[in-house]
Amino acid sequence: MNITDSPAPATGVRTGHRRGPAARRDLAVYGGAVAVTLLVGIALVLIGGAEPMAAGNALWDGMFGSPYGFGSALNAAAVLALIGTGFTIAYRAGLVNVGAEGQLALGGIAATAVGVSLPAGTPALLAVPLILVAGFVAGAAWAGIAAWLAVWRGTSEVITTLLLNFVGLGLVTLVVHEPALLRQPVTSADTLPQSEPLVEGARLPLMGLTDSPATIAVLLAVVAAVVTSIVLRRTAIGTRLAAVGLSEPAAARLGLPVSRLRFGALATAGGLAGVAGAGLVAAVPFVLAEHFTSGYGFAGLVVGLLARGSLTAVAGIALAFGLLASGGINLQLAAGVPASSVQVVQSVLIILVAGAVILRKSGAGVRS
């Protein structure tokens, strides 16, 4: 089954005859952004004292040269795709979820609490769904705080979800340092502030690819994207969310439960981010530790923003970011170029694409 894009909301303006020129203009703009980004990447390589060809080979080998590297990229892409899918759901209802990092953290905490409490012999068919459900519920509840404030108190969800990120990350620090909570038993001064390992049954199974660390989180992300695409395109819920996103007053006049739809959309986005957090702690090294989120929440936000409502784009951009992260590690090992250079290149691409979108909207507003 192919992942289909969410349809653009109708604007009442016939644009079919402009599709060709618009598509060529988009190709030129985004192609130019990619070209400029490549030039920035080459400049960083030269500054790092490496040959561009050698750096390119190292980056390619890191992405595709080994089953292990590619499997790691798939795992990273799965986390980003889950967050990006949730972002798309909230965005369809006119909400912007900036709190995936905190929701990711709460999902990881809840999954760890369940995963270390289960009996050692718990089968994976029971344990894995339990930790994923725990992650979803925790992420949804955390996003539900911002959703309640936005829907019934009129507070901007951008501000509340952003601030809740820091609270969520602080809770991770608290639970892994406090022996009465999730910290592993302290046996010496060298005992790390982290949880005990999850029981074996609560660890995500591998996909079975040769020499690959890719887990079933990849399949979970694909299923989430496909199901979400079907719901948004083919069901009444998707149509109602689109109506709310286009105009809350008009949707209310049509008798739609606007408050419930907005609350549910943001809570679902948080739930998917929580599932991603559960997947992180249920993969190697199977513990909850400080900084386990590794900025995935903010990167997933970027995936959602760049995808602009398209779930096909969510999958593609998430995979591209995952591959770049995996290739960046080998770039540092094989070519001596700092892995942070990849993050700089990603940031440049994000700025250019976001700038192009803003300029295009501004130009459209002037023409209209």
C-alpha cells in the first residue's frame, strides 16, 4: 500500500491551469535550496581539511555502506516519522505541536516504568504492546495539558507545548537520579544515573535483516503513516479536522464538535510522540537515561513543518534525516569531518526551505 498525501483544502479558486508553472517554480526554488545547501556542505568539508570526494564517499558509506549503518538510519527515521505523523494530525486541525520533545520524554518514562516492573518471563507479545500503549497514553496526557489550555482557555498551544518540553526533560533527569523512582540500584560511585534495563520481553524485536539493528519501530511508523493518511483522506474525521483547521467559527456553525476535535488532534499528536519515546528506550541499550531524546522531538517538528501536510513527504524527509545522521557518524570517523557538520547542513536546508515557503506565501498575498 502506498502512503498517499493528505489533500490540500479547497480554496474556491481554480488552480488546475496553473499547476504546471507552479510545479516548475517549486522545483526551481527547492532545487536551488538543495544546491546552496550542498555548497555549504562542501565548504564545511574544506574547512575541516578533508577532500570533498573522500568526505562524500565516507558519507555514502555511512548511509548505505553497511547493513548496520542503514539499519540505524531506519530506526532514527522511524522516530522522526512518528513525530512528523502526529504533527500532521494536529496541523490539520489548525494546531502546531511544538512539544514533541517533552512528549517523547514522558513516553520514555512511562514505557520504562512499565518495562522494568514486568515479571522477567513476560512474553514479548504482551510486554511490547504494554510499553507502547504506556508511551502513547503518557505522551497524549502530556499534550492534553496544552490541548486543554488551548481549547478551553484560549492559550497558544505553541507557547504551552514549547514550555512543557523543558518540564518533561526535567522529569527525565529527576526519575533517573532519584533512587525511589527509576534509578538503578547504586552499587558504587561509578553507577550511572539511569534506569535498570527493561525486561527482555519489553525490548523491541529486530526486523530480522542480516546484521541490521532495525527494529519493528520501522514497521510501526509505516503503519501509523498509512493509517493516518487513510483517516485524513477517506473518513469523516479527516474532513471534520480539515474543516476545523480552515475555520473554527464556520465549523462550529455547521455543528461540528470543534473543541473535542482540536483536543483529540493535539492529544493524538502527543501520543504518537510518546510511542516514539517508548521505542527509544525499548531499543539498545534498553535503559532510560538523561538526554535519551537526543533532540528527536525538535527534529521531528522540522520534519512535520517541511512536509507541509503530506504524509509521503513525512516518510521521505524522515528517512533523509535518518540517513544523514547515520552518514555523519562515519563522516567523522573516516574523513575527520565533525559529525556536527551534518547538523549545520540540515539547519541551512531548513532555513532555506522555510524562507522559500514564507516568501511564496508573501508573494501570493501581494498578488491577491
